[in-house]
Amino acid sequence: MTFEEQLASHIWPLAVFLLLLIGLISVMLTLPRVLGGQRRSRAVNEPYECGIVPVGSTHFRIPVPFYLFAIFFVIFDLEVVFLFAWAVAVTETGWAGFIEALVFIVILFVALIYLWRLGALDWRTQRQKLDLQKLDPR
């Protein structure tokens, strides 16, 4: 058996798979257009909010502190995953694993204190703080 024959015998399943994939994608894209209705109305184009008619614009700005809160949640949630993995294997790791987990927790705590001292956990901007001090100069 030559190299070309071996290559062809190994490639034909991939070619059949790709042809079936292209056929399936074509059917999935054309079937809804053929079977579905073509009715256009204002109600069809509006978003569905649990039976509530939407009011106002859907374009609004989310305040920056929300993003900070989400980022901190993701960061500290990821650390909990690592600590959970350590907790599952605590009997195998022994004291060395305990010390490593303790160092990990201390590093997290130091990072949290650093963020707190830096002001990253403050919900208000510097301008908002100054405005509040002008209103209530205690």
C-alpha cells in the first residue's frame, strides 16, 4: 500500500464528516425560513420581558462600581475554587499542603488590604467624595 493510498484511507472519514456537517448546517439555516412565518409587526420586533411591556430605552449606562464588584467577585471566587481543591486533598497534602494553603490565604489577604488602601474598594469617585464634603463639612 502506497503513502497516497494510506493518506486517502485516513482522510475519507474526515471528508465525510465535513460534508455531513455542511449539510446539517445548511438544513438548520434554511428549514426555519421555509417553515416559519414571515409576519412582521411591532410586537414581534420588541423584546419579551416576562409579559411586561418594555418602557423606555434599553440603552443605559451601568455605573463603574458595578464592574469593580463583578471583577472582585470573579477574582475571589477563583481563589475559592483553588481552596476547595485543596480541601478535597487535605489528607494527602499533610502539613506541607496546609502551610501552602495558609501562604495562599495570606497573599489574598495582603492583596485585599492593598486594594482597600489603594481605594479600589470605594464605591464613590473622588469628585463624589468632594461633593459630599462640601454638603456636609463635618
